[in-house]
Amino acid sequence: MAQRQRPTSLRDRARYLFDRTLARSTGALLGWLALCCLAVVVPVSALLVWTDPAAPRSLSGRLTAVWRTSAETLRLGGVTGAPLRMLLSVLLGLITLLCVSTLVGVITTGLGDRLTELRRGRSTVLERGHAVVLGWSDQVFTVVGELIAARAEEGGGVVAVLADRDTAEMQTALAPAPGTAPGVRLVCRTGSLTDPAALALVTPAAAASVLVLPAEGADADLEVVRTLLALRAALGARTGPPVVAAVRDERHLPAARLAAGPLGTVLETEVTTARLLVQAARRPGLPAALRDLLDFAGAEFHVVDAPDHLVGQDFGGIALCFEASCVVGFLTADGRALLAPAPDTVLAAGDRLVVVARDAVTAASAVPVDCRPAVDPTAMAAGGPEAPEPSRVLVLGWNRRAPLVVDLLRRTVGPGSRLDVVTGPNGGARPTTGPDGTDRLDVVFRPGDPVREETLRGLDVFGYDRVLVLAPDPEAGAERPDDRTLLTLLVLRSLEEETGRALPVVAELCEHRSRALAPLGPASDAVVRGELTALLMAQIAHGPELAAVFEELFAARGGALALCPAGDHVTPGREASFATVVAAALERGACAIGYRAHGAGRSGGLRLCPRKDERRVWGAEDEILVLTAAPGGSEDAHRTDGGRDRVPRMRLSHEGGDSPSGLSLG
């Protein structure tokens, strides 16, 4: 039996009728509005008249007073008399009300559009000597944060960001916390990066530097090239400021460097990330050390003029001439960087010093002091670092950087090493032998999904010397790339907790916000894709002369920065000064620039540029951060027929004009 229908109430019928009437047209809405106004104004006007002691006594007089009060309230005029005159008065009042309402609407719309336009950031930046950031990607947070920190150290300035996004959203996402950047102002503008008119909003011609960030997507590098061309069109015949850009695919490097021009520096993200992954796997704790060294929060690289009396002296003596900064090489008069040169290398006239110091003022104003009396030769360790031994490496996942990682591992591991790769059937290309046909690294591919717990439990993960977790490419699927990486790390972390053993894991992440979420163990590191490139871009934008330094720094086989056991330089258990460590490193062809005490943790605790006379008892598990020379010597790294371990040059090499024939890729 059907359920008996509930009778519709009068209230529901009235509401339904009212909704249907409002949905008909604007006229119906105005009618209801007028009816509601009359239903309120007329009774209140009548109450005012009937409670007024001076009101007329007659009914017609009071009704006329009610009409006048209501008409004045509704701005319809108060004409009395014949009905036609009253009707004309109402019509005139309605026309006046319509005109006034239209005028108010036009003014409101115009002001609203203007406020919206101002909110979008369409006014031109008038400052000079500011930093300009073009583009939006996950690297923008690192780049803008470092530029703001650098400007804050200098006493203030402006950082302008142009991207095809809402200005308010960019301002909210990038604005530093109150009080963290005194005197620094962040300006965001909205516009197309490939439109010279939009680029003019941030006044690139008056900027101190321009940074072009790589975007995501298949055509990201082509967008960078178009932006560089638009920047050249916006600057016209003017030389313009130094330009720092980055691309993801090395195939687009020549075109990007041509578009950037002779003052441009172009970095390649994929190779840099692959090198950092291999460095972190070979030397645990190095990512955190690199972040400390390349950000503006502590000590960083500087190029300073050498005092006249140091010209003609050898590098071994100069390295022990500064108490609170570390000299790591020379920048020659022709622009070549000699990092960790031989101790007998002489400083020539016109050469500059490459130092690691707390700030530019400390580096430039440091007074040379002979620190050799603080060196204790009896505390130096005998011998040198051992040759690399065979190792077992496990790679979980595959992406477009994986072939670079495999190639770099092949060049740096000891003979007889083994690399196991766990990836799905569509993992990508599968190299089995090295480019030179050697068997230094045996590569074996194993099917399986690294996210599944049974896959990892089926592996003897604790039998590997290091584990690399590679993030999927952003365009590989609809999900966020870091989700699979975080799941893999969660399974590995659970295995660590079950066995009570630490697993040396290096995880690649795509977003910097994922680092705080990553379940990393005590022996694990996280490398954020593109973070190192972003730090390098900020450093080069702040000091363009550092381009040659960083080119040489990251051109050496496997990287020129290393965390070495303190026992390689000083005798464990002996008290010695840091000058002793520096002298011991010089004998081994390296430059010591800091140390990390045992127990400080891999995510921090690095002490850069300690005073040469600082003394402490060095433990066997303490670590020394050193900078080593390229294989074969720093001078060999600049040969035009450089080896395959060199990264391509960051800049164009010109001998006559801005022509494609002047392109040099090392």
C-alpha cells in the first residue's frame, strides 16, 4: 500500500510561489522589492502621522501626510493634488531613482574593475637594482627565499616576481614571515612570460639580475627559450643585466644559451640532480652540507680581490693566511676557476681569491695573518684515503634521471660493484654495460613495484651499501609524484624499526614541502629535485663571477665536495687546531672548509669556516668537509677537449660578437 502523501502547508505553498516568481525575470524581482518597501514604509509613515500631535485632524489630511512621508522616504516626491499630478510625481521619482542607481552602478563597476586590475599587479616596478624572477615552479620558493635573505644581509631591496598566476596568491605563497627580512619588499606581477610588454612590468633593464625558472611539462624548456627571447626583445639594443636560467633537458642547452646571450648563465637541472643523488649515496650527509654551503644563511662562496703582498706567493701559504675564512682557489684574470690547486700554484697578478666566508664583508676585509704556527705536524694522520671498494647499490624506481645516475655510479664505484634496479615493466631503458665496455658495475634489473611491501621484503635490503629511491617523473601520471616515494620510504622505515638496523637511504623528492613529511631514518637523506639548481641560480644571480666557480665545482668526477672521516687528516683522539686539518688536507690535494662533530646528525651540525686556531679533540667518527680538485688537476678541467665527466659550460664563449659560432659546450 502506498504511503499516504503529507498535505502541503500554506507556508510551503507561499514559499514555492515566491521562488517561482523570483525565477521569472528581473521585473518580478523589482516588483517584489517595491511591494516589500511599501509594506514597511507605508505602515511606519502612518504610525508617525497618527502619533504626531501637530498632524491634521481630518482623515483626508492625515492620508495626505502619510503620502508625503512615504514619498519622501522613497524619494518619489511629495506632490499632492489631482491623481494625475501624483502619478507624474511617482513616475519622475522612479526615473530619478533609475538614473541615480545606474550612475552608482557604473561607478561601482569601474572602481571594482580598477581594484581588480590593481590586485592583478599591472603597475610598472619603478625600483632600480632589484632582482627579477620570471616563472613559477616549485623552485620559486627556494630562489625567492634566498634572494630575500641576500637582500636582507645587504640592508634591503626589492625582489620582483612575474608569472602567469594571480598576484594575491603569489604574494601569499611567497611572502616571508614578519621580521625575517627587514627592509626587503616582495613585488608580484601577473603576465605572460613570452610577452615583452608584460616583461616591462618588472623593468628588467634596471634590474641587478634576472632569473628564469624552469616550469613543469613536456614543453617547459621551450618555454624557457621563448622567455629568454622575449627578454632580449624587451631589452632591445641595451646590454641588460646578467641572466640566470635553467632547463631540464640537456638537448635544449645550446638553444637556451644562445637565447640568453653572452651575459647569460644556463644550468641543467637533470644532470645536477643526478650528480647530487650519487654524491649523497657515496657520502652520506652531503645534501645537508651543500644546503648550508650554498644558501645565504651562513658561510658561502665569495670572490674577492687578493692583497697586493700575496701576489707571487703559493697557494699552500695563502690557504693558511686567513683566520676566519677558507681560501679554496683562484679565479684567474681570464675568468678560469682553479679550485684546490696544487700547494705550489702561484697567485699571479690579476688573479682573485675564491674563499668561503660568513659574508662578503668578512671575505673582502679579512686581514692576512700567518696561521702556520698553529699547525701541529705530529697530529697529522699518516697515509691517505683508501681506494674505492666494490659496493652493492639498490635503486628503487626509474625516471628520466636514472640513466644519468647509473652512468655516474659506473664511473665512481670500485671495480666489481653491483647495481640492482627494481622497477616495473615500463621502467625505461636498461643499460647493462658501461660506455667503455668495462665491468666496473654490473647492472641487474628486477621486476617489482617498490611501493608494495612484499616486493621490498623479498629483497635483502640490509645487504646493500646504499639504497636510492627515485621519484617518478611529474608527467608520468595524474597523482603527485612524491606520493609513491613517501610510501616506499614508509615501508623501508618500518623494516628499520622491525630489525633495529639503520638503512642508508637516499630519497629523491619533487616538492620541497615533502621533506617534512618523509619518514627518514637516522642514516637517510632526502634530495629535492631542482633545489640545488635553485640555490646555484640564487648564488650566481647575487654574484655572477661565481658561475665559473660552480662550473668547476660540479664538473669533477662525482663532485668536488666530500665529507671525509677526520681520521684521514688527523690522528683520532689527538687535540689539534683546525689549521692542522687544513694543512693535512692540502697535502692530500684538498681544501678543508668545515667539519661536523659526531652525533650532530646529518641534517645539521655542520660548522663552516671555523677559526684556524680553534682546537678540539678529533674523533674517528667526526667528518671533515673538503673540496677536492678535478681528476688530473684543475688546469686540465679547462681544456677545450675536456673529458666526458665534465658538465657543459654554463656560458657562451665568444671571440667576436654574439654569434652561434662562438658557442662552447666544453
